[in-house]
Amino acid sequence: MRTKIAFFTLLLLVAKINVFAQSGFPYCETFDSKTTQPTTIFGADAQLVDGALRLTNNQVDQRGYVYIDIPFSSAYGIKTSFEFFSYGGDGADGLAFFLFDANVPGFSIGGFGGSLGYSKRLQEPGLAGAYMGVGFDEFGNFGNTAEGKTGGFPGAGTSYVPNSIVIRGPGNGFSGYEFIKGKRTMESGLDGLAADQFFPISSGGIGTSRVTDLNQPGYRKANITLTPNPSGVGYLITLVMDYTVEQNKHRTITIFQDVPFPYQAPQNLKLGFSASTGGFTNFHEIRNLIVEVANDEDLLNPEGSDISNWESCAATENSFYITEEEVELLNDNASISCLQFFRTLEEIEGISEDICEQAKCNEENRLLVMPEGIFQATDEPGGFLFTPNLEYVGEEVSIYYTVTDNYGKRSQGNSLTIKILDSPPPMELVQAEGEERVEDIFLCGGETVLLKGINDIDYSQIEWRKDGVKIPGAEGLEYTVKESGIYTIVGFNERGCSISSNEIEVTYPEAPSYDIQNPIVGCTPREPIDLTSYLEGFDLSSYDYLLTGSGVSLINEQLKEVAVSGNFDLTVKPKSLECYSNPIQIEIIILKEELLSDFEFEVQGSGITGDMDGGIFPDDVIQFNNLSDDSSVSWNWDFGDGSTSNLENPTHIYGAKGEYDIVLTVENELGCLATSTKRLSITRSYRVMFPSGFTPNETENITFVPKFKGIVSMELLIFNTWGELIFQADAIDTEGWDGKLDGELLDAGIFIYRFNGVAIDGEKVTKAGKFRLIR
């Protein structure tokens, strides 16, 4: 019987306790599986790929980030190490390690491109609440002033500084992020390295792969330490690189040694990484991230105490909290991040001292099943539940516990002893009317329900609880409920142990509300309106719908076909109730006559509509006239050549031959649309006509000149019958030949013309013929 009780209680506890989330350092994230810890947050293009977190793919314009959603105190600094991999592309842009204010509401990454997700970039703000950014820059834009960044390598200006590691300072939005210090990894000099220490940020170019073996060329690992500056504000930054450029010749060099970072740190910080590519590319990845407190030697282990005066009540869930009264936290801004239980002190002594094991709060040590009952740590700092078994009433249970603070410091282990007291039997909670036991009660607004506790014994004290909270003044066996909530009645015995009844949930269901833009218009005459399509989340399984007004009363499915115009009231109710909601006013308008669209067109002022009238030319001005219903209030013309107009009666010049479908869409004041389409054909780009003769001695027709349309350039040549050129003109506005040669009017006779021209659409025009000079 004892085993069955313990097993049942275990299932109950596992169902109630959430998965534990880490809340302090040390923090270890290998990125070597398909999942990460709940507090490891990554986004944009970042993804887990084959044992690493890939921040960017080897593609243009990639960007990715990850941050650890755990605030840590800035009082002791941090040290972090991580392997990074930059490879496979033609070299851009890089990745950044960053710190930001943990109290900034919401995470907001900075500008990408050369800003690497940290600094501001042109119109992109920088990382929100940024405190520090360390960029591992391949392309060379993180250490200059390009793209709006503040400061850079001395003398660099906007010039690229490739293969560099750069520290930038605090910023927010478009302010700050100034250049602090940089090191060129492939150059010597004041800002560079010794020639025998050179290494590129990227491990390899196009076609290369990730290098994870520290003995192979291309391996890269960064070790960053931020220690509080003993002589001022901020930190001293040290960066040590582990890298390999020659096989089996792994090297460790110091890039920065105690570089002052003179900025007051926020009380709490968070950390993260980002990377980007632009027009050039690389894979950017990280793995095996370890984060610890920098000044570990200044940290002290919590000091626990033996606890022996606590009591619990059998067969019920008892909540306890280990606080600073029982455990002294000796580090600044320290809090309990992990509570673990053990049967013996020997189990505590066997815990691994590996830094990443310290970072974990092992689930197997948070749940302890004893013959006397079950201990289960909760997510609240120092909180745990103990559910004792009935067989051990009057006895004590003793175990051992440790607490770990948010810096990874753990107490040595202390005893915890709890006495098990007897609990009273529970009352049965029922609905007073009929004394029926129910789980749910649904009420209309303003209604109440009387609940009642049925008891087999006399209790020394009775209290009612709503949603787990005591209701002041409710101490009898009956209680009138007026609000939604989960209700229980609790009985206490003389020893102070209590037992809770079954739960009854009382609900005042709310009908859904709808934001309907009136009126709802049906643009097709005599076609019903489907009102349900305007009701987001329309759900006949949960609600009843009633529409009344304008002589109709429609319910549920009938709302799919509302066939009359008018003003209506819509009311809704949950199916479990008889009370409808307050009415929502809806106006429905169904057009009596169909909205029609129509138009005509002509060459402006000519009546020409096509080839039958003489043809339309590319440079003709086409007049469009709207013939649609007078109820139209807007007109949308599509001329078929990519041009549009919103005028009622527009004009348009096409400028080229072709077949054009003109579409007119009109809209009335109710939002109904109608469309019509007609085709306009431009088959000719020019017209040229020559007279058969001319009379230079008369008052009219005194020169020989063609009449034309659609010609943009021309040449007119006149020859005698011997083929001799006697006149030439190339002006588009020439007056033509007046019949003279060298100032003398020639005799009447036959002459020959040749016309060379270019039409408005570029077509070449050549004409030739005879004409007569008449005297």
C-alpha cells in the first residue's frame, strides 16, 4: 500500500512541476544537439547545424544572432570561451560577441553588414542597451567610420581594415558604439602583431569546411576575460586567442591585455553573439560556449544550516521555502538558482567539480522519493514541495540539501528534517441546490450560485479559496459565488493541518465581440450576404448567433444568407447559457440595380475611333469619355500600356503602334466595383500624301510639298526627267519646291520626287513618284 501511495503522489507532482530553467552561471552551451537550453535564444538566419550554431550561411545578406537570457551581476565580471568558425566563402563580414543591459525591455539586435549586429548602421539602430561589443572582422568595416559608425583605427577613416579584432563601447539606438581598441591580425606595427603571430580571422576560403581539431590549420578559439577595474569604473579586458595556421603547431597569444574599458556597467548584464554577410560571404558558427564569473577567487560558497523544526501535513502538498534565514548568500546580488536533495552526505561529496556540471541543476537531484514521501524542488528560488505519506504520521523524515547561487557557488550540504502531522479528511464541495457534485458551473451576468461543503467531522477552522487565494471572511460551510474562478473549501484540524476539497470552476462566459465596419454591402442585386464571413472566429460549436431586424429573425446557419437590406441587431451567447450578449448594430445594404461600367474613346476632336475612320496614329491624343452609372464616385483607367489615370474623362498618347486593352474600373460610394474593357488599335505610325501637280503662278498650290502625319524627320529630293537633282530640302517644316532652278521658273513638264523620312516609332519611310509643273 505504501508503494502505491508514493507512486500516485509522484505522478501528481511531475504533472504540476514545470521543467527547471537555469538562472545563473556557470553557463555551458555546446550547440552539439538539435536543441538548446531554454534560455539560449537565437533568431534571424541562425540555426543549429551539425554540432554548431550557424549564425550565417555562406550566402549574401545573411544575418543571425543568439543571446543568453540570463541576467548576471556585473560586480564580479565574467570570463567566456568559445570556438568560432568562419569559412567557405570569399570573406565577409564577421561575427561579434556582445554584452547588453539586462533591464532593457525586449531584445533588439543592432545593425548588420559591417556593424556585425552590434553598432548602428546607416538607418539601422545599434543593439538596444549595448554595453560592449568585440568584433572578429574579416571584411574590414567594423574598425572604421563607414556606415555611420563612431570612430575607428587611427587614420583609417572609411577605408577597410580587414582581419582585425575590435572593441566598441556602449550605445543605444543611434548614439554611442565608439571605437575603443583594435588589433590587426595580419599586419605588424602599433595596432598589429609580430610577424610570426599573424593569422586571418577566416580559417579558409571558397570550398573549405569547419576546422574543429586544434592541431589543424584554421582552428580558432577566443577567451575573453572582463575583470572589474581596481582603480576605476568599468573593466579591464583581456582577449587570448587559441589558433592554428600550421599543422600541429597550435598557438596561444594575447591580443588584448588589461585594456581599460572605462564605462560604468549596468547592475545586470546579458551576453550574446551575432554575425552577418553582405556582398561577400562566409559560414559563421560558434560552439562550446562556457561563461563563468571572472573573479571566482573573490566569490564565497553559500553557508547553509541544519533545518529541524519544520512540520508538514500528511497526504497533502506542503510548500516550503529555504531563504536567507536558513542559508546565507555571501556574494553581492546573489540569489538561489538551484536547490538539490540527497539521501546522504556521501552523495553530495560525489558531485563532479567540472565547471559545466556545476552549471547544471540536475533533475535527478531535484526530485527525491523517500518512503516517508516525495520532495520536489520548484522553479521559485529555494522553493520545494513535500507530500508525506499517511503511514508516517507522527514520524520525521530527514534528508540533505544543497543550494547553488547564480554565480555557480554551492553550499557544502546540510540536513533537513520535517515532522509529519496528521491531516483531516477532505470535505466534498457541491452545488448547494440538489447537493450535486460538479466540476464546472456556467452563469449569466448578474447570476450567483451557492456552493456547499459537506463534512463528516467538525473542523477547527474553515476557509474558502478562489484560485488558491483565501477569501476574507468566508468561514462557513456555504459560500455564494459572484465571480469567475476556481473554488475550494479547506478544513483545518486542531494541529493546524488542512485538507482541500475537490475544485469547482465557476465561469461567466463572455460572448465574442466583433468590430464590424458598417455598412456591409452586397454589390450583386438579389444575391444574399454571408454575414458569418464578417464574424471572425464564427463558431457554432460554442456559440449561438441571433440576427433580428427589418422584419426577419435569423439564427446560426441562417446568417449565411441574409437577403434583405436594413438595420439589424446581432446577439451572441455561449451554448451553455440562455442569456444573449448586448446587441451589435449592423447595417446591410444589397444593391437594387447592378453597377455598370462603360466608356468610349476617339482621337481628340476628330471623331476617329479606328481604321474605318482613317486610323489612329501613335502621336494622336486619345480622349476617353466615361459612360458609367452616375453613382460612380471614382474611376480607375488602365490604358493597357502600363499607364493609368484616376480622372473621370482622361486623355492619353500611346506613342507606338499596337493593340491596347483599355480597362475602366468604377467604384460607387458603397465600395462596389464594376469593370469594362475595350480594345484600341493603332495600326499606322505615319501618313504621307503627295500632290499630282502644282501651279507656281497661281495664288494657291504654289509649291510642291507633301502633306504628312507621324513623320519626325524627312528629306525631299526633286529630279528632272534626265535624273538631274534640281531641288533638295531636309527641314521638317519646309515650304517645298517653288518650280525654280537658279532663280528661274522652269517650263511646264513632268518631274520626279523622292521622299526619305522617319516615322514617330522609328520606321523608315521611302516614297517616289512623278508630278506635273503647271504654268
